Amino acid sequence: MGLLEERGQTVAVAESLTGGLLAAELTDVPGASRSFRGSVTAYATDLKRDVLGVDGPLLDARGAVDAEVARQMAGGVRRALGADWGVATTGVAGPTPQDGQPVGTVHVAVAGPSGAAAAVALRLSGDRAGIRRQTVEAAVKLLLRELIATARAQDTEQRGGI
């Protein structure tokens, strides 16, 4: 949250399998209110479409456990909540497979101010609680990675490519 605050930027999250754990992790940081806009827990697939703007035919074709779905969720929550950054989680925590995907199949995504979104596919193991916890950790790491990458890109631009 420190990098966001330094830049005067904000973040919003869209969660499925993590059910609010990512929002809780981010808001546990003192001063989070200066950077955290809010969250949408879109556990049901129709909410991903209707609230976050995920493409309906995409959901029909691939199901909710998909990298492109995660990207669209991240972009959708960013737009819906007026944040600079959007972070999304979708996947299967168990105990049974979903959309033909085995337990532990997870996608996290981050959409930045440019609108571009990065996604990471994970194959996690453990029980339901462990998979959810690992997903939160992966989402925070991806957000940090993207924040650092954009800072480097901006620094390069400001220095004329040097």
C-alpha cells in the first residue's frame, strides 16, 4: 500500500474464491483508507458478468476459472470503483472441481492505469483454506510486481530512455 500512497494511486479488488480475504489483507495495513477504494466479492458467475462486465460468451465458453476472466474482472472492478489499479482472483479452492478445472487451479490478475492487465495461472495444493491463503499472497505479489514495473517504465520515460 505504501507504493500506491506514494504515487497518490488507488486499488480495488474483485474476488471470487478468496471471498473477501484479499480485501481484508489490504485493509489490515494502517492507512489503507488512503489507497483502498473497495471490493466486489463476485462469487457467483453471473455477478462476474453483470457487475464486473466480464464477457458473457467468454464465461459460457471457458467458465469462470480462466486467465482472461481474471483479467476482465480486474479491469471491471478498476472501472466500477474508480481505482487506478484493479486486482482479481478466480479459481477452485475445493473441495470439488469446478468448470472442469481441478482443485487448486487459480488465476490472479492486475489491471493498471493503462488498462492493460497481467495474469498469472497457479496450480496450488493444500486444503481449501491454504489454497485461498496462497491465492491472496500471489495476488499481492502480482500487484507489487506490476507497481514496480510501471515505476521503472515511468522512470525510463522521464530520463529519456536511459
